[in-house]
Amino acid sequence: MKCISCEKETSESVQFPCPKCGEKILRCKRCRSLSLEYKCPKCGYKGP
């Protein structure tokens, strides 16, 4: 699985739906704890 923020392969990740369109977002534990920005590949929504 690949983190949408840092694009690194990870086994410690969290999946959640995009708040705007519902697309599956996958983020690693590190990027989530640092509140790094992500961008939905489907609708372009940006979040922390």
C-alpha cells in the first residue's frame, strides 16, 4: 500500500473516504501524525 502524501510503501496506514467525493484515501502513520497535506486523486480536494 502506498501513502498518498509521501508516496512511500507502508504497512502502517489508515484508510478513509475523501470528505468531498468519497474516494478511498490511504495515508501512512507518519504523514498523518505530522498533518502533511494530501490531495484526492479523483476530485483534487486538499486536506491536512
